[in-house]
Amino acid sequence: MIRVKDVTKVYENDGTVTEALSGVTFNVDRGEFVAIVGPSGSGKSTLMHILGALDIPTSGEYILNDSVVQNLSDDRLAEIRNNEIGFIFQSYNLLPRMSALKNVILPMMYAGIGKAERTKRAMEVLKELDLEDKINNAPNQLSGGQRQRVAIARALTMNPSILLADEPTGNLPTLQSDEIISLFEKLNKSGRTVLIITHNDEIAARAQRVITLVDGKIVKDERKRK
């Protein structure tokens, strides 16, 4: 599903050159649950932006579902971001004046899906995540864990190839954090591919595979024995 081949990312700012990623190579198979970990400044966020088709490598290749991402048009990249990648962020990124239901419906509106179908899909995924009694609640009427579940529901509505989560439990207390990771485990067991960017070792330990970045390079790539 994902092939990252000798990816390097260099930023230049006022004559200063920073190499955020240096020769990163790994593959992710369909249905894997992968945690990408490392200290601050290790390149995790840069890698997430590349995996999410939000940025392109300076050199090397990122191949998603047999497409070389950096060779695609802006329109095709936008389509990939909306249809093939489900993003979940630490800060939830919910619109505060919209209900949970309307927040979940939003990506489907951008995709041009009809009103009846997008409402049906949104209700189905909210029910799957035990939020059917919160559909009319605004984000400020929900707990942090509930907000993150709404964000996950929104990410699922387009049936993406991959769920890409950036520090998804960073703003949550321990109990709610555990609930969210358990949800990712459930989603993975149902066949979804999950990648989580995290600095939390306890969360990483729940994944099937842990890739460790240090100074823009992979220093460990460990799979759990089945």
C-alpha cells in the first residue's frame, strides 16, 4: 500500500539548510497498525506531511497505492487527501459552530456526495463509534475523547485506504487516551490500515509495528511477533 523509497526532505530558510529526513525507506502493507515514534525534531511531523500528501520529498519516492505521489497534479493530490487518507489530529480540527453530525458530513460535501447518502454514511459511522446520541451536540458540549471520536468518524466517512493520526491522544487524559487507542485497535482489526505519529511509548506499544526516527533517519523498525 505504502512505499517510501530513500526519501529526503530539505528545508531552506534565509540561507540555512535543514535536512528533516535523510534517506528514509520503509513499506507498509494493507491492514498494518504502525506507530512512528521519535523525539522532538526527529522528522515525525515532516514524514506525516509527506505520507498525507501535504508535502513532497526533496528526493526519493513516496508511492501510495501504486501512484508516485510527487508526480501527481494538484487536483489529484487533493482527491487523494479527501478520498484515500483519513486524517486525525491532536487538536481534533472540528468546526465549533457545527454539530457532530455536520462535522462528519463535511468531507462528503466537498466530494459532491448527495445529501441523503452523506447523512446515511455519517449516521452509520457515528453509530459505529457509539456517538449516535451526540449527533446534535456541538464540539464544546463533548468531552475530549468524544471530540476525537467525532474526528475519527469524519475521517472514516470516505472509506480511506489509510488512517493517519498525528498525536491523536496528546490532549486527552489517560482513560480517554486508552479508549481512543482501543478504538484504533478495533478499526485495524476490521481491516483498516492505521499509522499513528506519537511520542508516547505506551501508545506505541499497542501497535503491531514501531518505526523509530532519530535525526531524520530510521534507527529501528520492529514488528511484534504474532
